[in-house]
Amino acid sequence: MIYVTRRSQFSAAHRLFNPSFSADRNDMVFDKCNNIHGHNYTLDVTVKGLPDPETGYVINLKILRDIIEAEIIEKVDHKNLNVDVEFLDGLIPTAEHLAVTAWRILEKKIPAGALHCVKLFESENNFVEYRGEPVTLHRFHTQQFAEKA
């Protein structure tokens, strides 16, 4: 099996808070991240498969780049993840939720090979890796976020 990775970057802002928590509990749980702040994210998308005998590619990286750009980067770059990104609507915009939702979007779009891993770096030291295992995401009503924001 061959594993091919495409790396992309984007910048976005977010505020981590749970609308069902009190202000004090949000401060305690999310600390500084309870305030709006930004990150320069790095997104690694890995596709696995066997090379096509005619091209030698598992997946054409130009095609993979275009998919990632259209489906994820254009929708999150220089955005407020709490309010501007439809696929995060109602979710606390953690790196964990972003990785899972990116997987779910990209998995359907990969034309060759199979999606193996989505790795999202929130900083040089913090990253999330997701490989498609079943995860239930709890979505809040958007109005709950608007009332607390």
C-alpha cells in the first residue's frame, strides 16, 4: 500500500465555548480559547492505494489539491469558524470537529485510492489525526451559539 499526502494551509478564527455552560464554566474549561482568537492551520490529507499502472499515481496530487481547496480551504480560510462555515454549523469549532467534518466531506470526493487520514495542525505543537472511525458529533442549535456569542 502506498500513502500519498497533500499539505494545505489556512488561517481562521474561532472561539471555543459550549452554549449550555455558564460563563464561568466556559472560562474554566476552555480558558483563553473561550475568547475569539486565530490560528494558522496546516491540513494534511493522506490517500492510500496502489499506483495506477498507466500513470504510476495513487492519486494525481493536482486533483487532490483542487478538491481540498474547493471543499475545505475556500470555505474556512480567513473565516470565523463559529459563524462563517456551514459545515461547522452548531459544532464547537475544535480541531477535532474540523478534522472529522473535513474527512466526511473529502471522503466522498476522492476519485482514486481511499482516504486514509486527515491530520490538522492547530499550532506547531498541537494537532489532531482522524482516520474515519465512527464518531458522533453533538450539534447545538445555531441560535444557542448566537445567544451566547
